[in-house]
Amino acid sequence: MEIVVRAVVVFVFLWGLTRVTGRATLGELSTFELLLYVTMGDLVQQAVTQQDFSVTGGLLAVSVFALLTILLSWLQWRFPRARGLINGTAVVIVRDGAILDRECRRQRLSDTDLMAAARQQGIRRLGDVDLAVLEADGKVSFFTRQDEESSGAPSTSEVG
């Protein structure tokens, strides 16, 4: 039973840690961050199972993590209002070509990272961006003025 309690405590800690670190860091991992997370996984294993190296202890710890993950998924489905708390919500970071500094600061997203994300999507200038949204998974969605003009149903003058 001690392994179950330890697994729940560590799971809640890791979930909170990923929420606090911010979504920009979750979008792309550097080599160092990947190694850090792998090392953290080993430390978590030691904290959960203590000196229990049995197969049963390992299976029990992994099962608790899996069940808690399923529980979070079910809670999101059953209580849609909980989605924002569990996964986070999308945040507008650029509006009408202007960076919303306050939101970027809150999300710890630098101008350099924002420009790199824009370039990856073929956007040369933020002035061309009508709206940029930092998604809950750390990716940035850009909506340019050209997209706005070419999207949607054709006007009646274009149909004839």
C-alpha cells in the first residue's frame, strides 16, 4: 500500500511540475532537457519504489500512474470545465502584428522563440500576423492576414 501512496504523491507532483514549467518549454525539448527528464524518471522510480526492486512493486507503481492518467482523461471528458485546469488553455500572444508582452512574460516565451516559431511556418514578419495563439501543448498557431482573406466561403462576386 505504501507504493500506491508514494506513486500518487509523485504523480501529482510531476503533473503540477509540468503545469508550472510552462507550455513553451513543453513544446520543444533540448538535448539537455531530455536527459534531465530521463534522469528525473529514474529518481522518481527510486522515490516511488524505495528499496523494492520486485517486479510486483514496479508493476504496481506503473499501474498507479496509468490509472491516474486514465482518471485525468475521464475527468476531462466527464467535466469539460476541468479541461482548462488539467491541460491548460490556449493563450493569444500576438494580436494585429503586435506581441502581447504581458502574456509572453507570463508564459515565459521570449521574442526569439516566438520569431523562430513564426519562421518555421514561413512567416517573415510579425506585422503579417493577425493572431498568434500559444496552444496548451506548447505549439504556436499563426493566423496571417492573407489566411483571413483567402479563407471562408467565396463572396457572391467571386461565384459568378
